[in-house]
Amino acid sequence: MFLIASTEHAARTRRRVSWIATAAIGASLVLSGTAAVPAAMADTTATLSGVILGVGADETQRIVTWYSSADTAQTVQVAPTSTLVNGQFPASATTFSASGTANIASSGGFNRHATITGLAENTAYSYRVGSEGNWSSTSAFTTQSFEGDYDFLFFGDPQIGASGDLAKDQAGWQETMNVAVGANPHAELLVSGGDQVETANTEAQWNAFLAPDQLRQYPWVATIGNHDVGGKAYEQHLYTPNTDRSGAYYRKGSGSTGNESGGDYWFMYKDVLYIDLNSNSYATSQGGGGDEAHIAYVTDVVNKHGADAKYTVLVYHHAIYSPADHAKDADNKVRRVDFPTAFSKLGVDLVLQGHDHSYSRSYEIKNGAKANPDEKPGQDEVFEGPGGVVYVTANTASGSKYYDITAPDNSGTSGAGNGADPLNPANYWYNSVQNQEHVRSYVKVQVKKDQLVVQNIRSGTCDAPNAAVELKKVLWCGPENGAKPAEAVGTIQDEVTIHPNHGDGQDIQVDVPTGAPGEFGWTINGHNGLVDLGTAEEKNLQYFEATGQINPITVTDTRRSKAAWSVSASVGDFVDNGKTLKGSFLGWTPKVVTPGAGAVAGAAVGSGYDGGDGLAVSRVLGSAPAGHDRSAGVVGADLDLKVPNSIDKGSYRATLTLTALAG
């Protein structure tokens, strides 16, 4: 609604109509490395181990990291699985050169990593590492569509070795991988909550962590925990994209970059901006840049890339809104003061955390306080307002260690306080849901067009493999402190649908999925008044056209002066990760939906595809002359988008800005 101020002077109000998103038409990408060339002499001296598939800078990339016993030139060799014959790679296989350094003495050997680029969507790939005559075993992964909805899985602290029984910890970790990926074979990312291992440089623990084949089939999104940070093995095993390894992002500053792991990084995956922080560095007194440096990093990344993202997800290890042993830690209280206001201002939608070996889901938090006093404990649907953020803490995925939930105190119900929730005094004020059953679990996140669905799912029971229970590290197991028997594997302990806030105005989102030849489906859905542009049709083999309507705008004008008013709009260029689609391709035909306030529809503006500037320049949606009646009217517009069929495929977004001018 646009309310025109009751004043004799000109009053101007602006509303941003964000997320006009299209996914255009184009061909799939091809691998961009070099063709495989037989080596002059085969290198058969290197033992290759610890292969893991990591996330790349976007959905068209993957990073492969591994260990080598010899300091030799090595590559990743990749080919579509369909081109392999009897397991043999074709001559057309693509290779990507690896780089790396010598490992620390306790690890021995060398580390290597290579980035696979130019992947095509909906394609099965096979890959191996090494050199001609000295290859690793073959692994495989499959890309999904580069547009649209997808799922990712989030895993809290495997912390292999924490129970004191390495084999039992590995068995629990392997079983969670089997259960989670088995139930969600089309999940696209495996996201870490940190603490891959118990002891930073113990390679036996790393070998156990890396044992599941799923870590070579699905990209791992690494997060550094407090048990990973004290050595270089984390960085040797887990190379990450777009990583700033400046001293500010290391716990002890630049002097520790040679003997500790650290760094902050980001990547974009299918229109979601992920930012991963080394939360071990939280105070400048440690020697690094602390939380201040992390906030500056997140701010810079969001300012540069946030406009290309539908959602922003932060990941770091130390949970600031958790319910168990670490809830009252002094360092977490510092982070609980430092982070939330910045994250609210930057438009973060979801924060994923580990560290406290228990599950919790916060209320909607804004600027370090509960945003909506009326939000109920366990509420299964949350509509985030401006600055609203939901924080999720995952329990252990391996069962190596659990922490029991602790009681609130009288330290307050905002900021660093650990006071009780007035609506559920057994819980901390910030948590909508808290859970500890001493069973393994993982978190599934469904990324949809206008909502995020978060589920905490049991991946084990009280039976083996569950090291902490088997070894009697904990004395009970099951819901309600063991009063009830454990629920079945795969049951959902908590589920919430989060509707992120999209700003102060209307949201228009358009997806163009890959359709059958000559047919492209345009759909719109979700909360906050998204607009349905229907189905595009190819016209004259030259362009695609889709039509729809903006959400009507109500103009209320009861000023005694009966002065003139107008509402205008313009749209910027559509962009998608470096690709651009002119905003001038969007046109409209304004209309009066409900007469009132003297409303008169603006002139029709054709798509710039046919000539002209379309809505790339300001156009009148509706107006009224002086002396109009004092009432309310509703104006709208039929949209017409014509897109050349030469546009690269993508999920493009632009911002439509409405301006109300009252005389």
C-alpha cells in the first residue's frame, strides 16, 4: 500500500520491488580444462589417498583434494561417465592441473588440489587423480539442474576420535552418511558444522572421517571447528573456494598461518550465497582480527554478491544460540553480542552452527533479541520480518559425543543473556526448539523459490553404532531424557518452514526451467505476493514471450487539498552472476483495478525488444489530477516480457522501483 502524506508540499516515497528473476534459455556448459595427453614417462611412485570432493565457486565447479606420497606433477582427470568403456577413460577426457605443498611432518607426504570447471548440468561424471600410469581408483558424481529448487544436508560435529574408540566413531559417521544420502540421493551439497576430527593433526582420525564414499560423490562444504584449528591437516585435506587466508581470519593472526588452519570463504550455489567463517578467531586479543574482521568480511561479500542471491546462508562452528554445555561459554557470549545485529542488517536468512552436540532452532532473532514476541515455541512456520534471522545448531552426526541440555539462568533475555523463555521456562529465551536424545541426526534444508524448509532428522537409534551410548559416556537414550524409547531412523524431530523477508515492497520472481524443445515454463509462487508470469511461448523462432500482472497497488488519498499524485516505476538490468539481460525487455499496460482517488492508468509501454527503452526508464503506472475525490483506488499493470532466444540460460534478477509522488 502507498500512503500519500497529508501535506501541502511534495512528498516522495520509494519502495523497492525486488527479485524479478528469470532463468533464460541456453546450451549446457562444457568442461574447460585441457584434453588428456599421455605422459612421456609414467610416474608410478606416488601413493594417492584421502581423496575428497569439495564445493567450487559455483554449481559449475568442484574442487578435489588429496594426499600424495611423492612431490610429482599430478592432475584430476574427468569425463562424462557415459564415455567410459569398461571403466577406461576416453582420449577426450579433460585434465585439470593440481597444485599443493608439502604436508607438515606429522602428516608426511604432500597435499594436492585441483578445481574442475565448466561442468554441464544434469550430467554424470567420473574422475580420478594422479598422473598417467599412476591413477587413483575412479569416483563419480552427478550434477543436477543449475536452476530451481534443491536440497542440502547439514552435519554437526562428527569429531572422529572423541569417544576414545576410533572404530565406533567411524561406524557411526559412516551409518549417518548411508542413512542421510540414501534417503536424499538428489541432495546437492553436504555442509559441515565443523570439528571433522577430535585432534587436529591426527591422520588416523582424518582417514576415518574420509572413509565414506559419499565424500567423493557429493561436494563437501568444509567448516573449521575448534578441534580442527590447532594444526594444518584441515587445510591440507579440505581446500575451499574464494578463501581469504589473511592473518585476520586466523585465530592467532598472521604468525599462526604456518601452523594452524583458518580463513573465511564464500561461494554461490544456485542463487544462494553461502559464507563460511572461522569462528575460532573471535577476539583481537587472540592475535587475529576477531569478530570485527568476520563482520567486515561478510559485509564486503554481501555488498559485492548479495544482489545476485535469493537467500544468504552463513555457516560457522561456534553456536551462539545453543542449549547445552557451551551455551554459557564466555567466548560464545562475545559472539552473541558481536554477530546478530550485523547479520540482521545484512539480510542474512539462515545461520548454521555446530559445537554444542545438541539440536536447537532459534526463534526469529533480530538485532540480538526475539523479533516477534508472539512466535510460539516449536512454531512450524516463520515469516521473517526485515532483519529476521533463524539460527540452527546441529547435533553430532557420528554419535562420538553428546552434551546434555543445561538450565537457563537470570542473566537476561537479549544480547549475551541466558535467561529463560517466558513461553517455555525450561528453554533458553532464544530457542524455539531444543532437543537432546543421545541419537545421531542430521539437518536437511530444502531450498525453494520463496521458502526454506529445515528438518532435523534422526539417523540412528540407541543401538550401535552409537559410540557415546555404547561406551556409557551418557547414561540414558531416547526422547524426554530416556523416558520414551528411541524413535525410528528417518523420523523427523523438528520441522519449520521459513519465509524470508524480501524487503519493503512487492516481490516478483520468475523461473525459466529447462523445458521440452520449443516450450519453456514460467512459474511464480511463494509468500510476499509473488507474481505468476504463466508459460512462455516461442514466437517466430526469434524470442520468447511471457505475460502476467504486478500485484495491485492501493493508493489512499484523503488530503483536503485534493492535490495531484502519481505512481511511477522503472526496472534495472536483470543480472545473474556476471550475465546481463536488459531491463528494457520488460513492458507493461497499466490499468485501474478499482476506481477511486481519481486514479487514471498510465500509458502502455511496449517491450524494448520491439524498440524503445521499455521499463528501463521511469514510466507512470497511475496518476490523478488535482481536485480528485478523497478516497482509495487500486492500480495495477499487465506485464509483457519479450526475451531474445539467444540469451544465455540463467536465473536473472532485477529490481523494480516504484515511486509515489504527491503534490
